[in-house]
Amino acid sequence: MARLQVVAVASSLPGWARSARDGYLRRMPKGYEVQLVEVKAAKFDQQIPRQSRLIALDERGKDLTTRQFAALLREPTAFVIGGPDGLDPAIKKRAALLLRLSALTLPHALAQVMLCEQLYRAATLLTGHPYHRE
């Protein structure tokens, strides 16, 4: 089973974003478990799992194709989304990869939805589900 985490600064997401994010997480294929961890900004570093590979979302991070992103799901991974002030430099330094969803600066709610959709897309690609079409 692929154990994945999304660690995000707790914020009050608009209903549309919470519904979309949770919908993608709920539909994850069998064998893929995504745990959502919402934390206060002050305790952010303490909540990042040490046993998982850390991938930090950053607008200056690396661009990946869907297939490259899917390959990241083959081992326990924690994806970290910062708050309005981004991520602490120490977290970025600790990350195995800085990943960008877009060259544009995204609002926190949209970043959560986009990441969860990509996790769903990658998992369906790896399991042969027809959601992802090439």
C-alpha cells in the first residue's frame, strides 16, 4: 500500500475547495491511502513525518510530467504545502524535492485541490484506471 500524506497549514478552505479536495482523496484507488494533516503554522515542522520522503511544494520548484509525478507515489511520501508566507527555508532544505504545481502563485485552497487531483490522477495511472488519458 502506498502511504501518502498531505501536510498543509490549517486554513478555513471555502466549501468548493474542501469538497473538491476531499472528493479526490475519497476516490483514491485501492492500495493508495492519503492522510490529510492540517497543522497550525507555528507547529508545522513538528508535524512533518520523519519516516517519509519529503516533497515540498514551491513555486520555484521542479516541473514534472504526470508520469514523473506518478513515480513519486511508489514509496511513502509526505507532500508539504505552506501557508501565505510559504515554507520555512529549513523545511525546503530538508525536502528531497521542491515541486511546483504552477509557475503562478496559487492560493492555498487551489494548491490543495490541485495536489489532491494530481495524486488521484497519478494513482489511477499506476493502477490502469482510465481517468488519465494520453
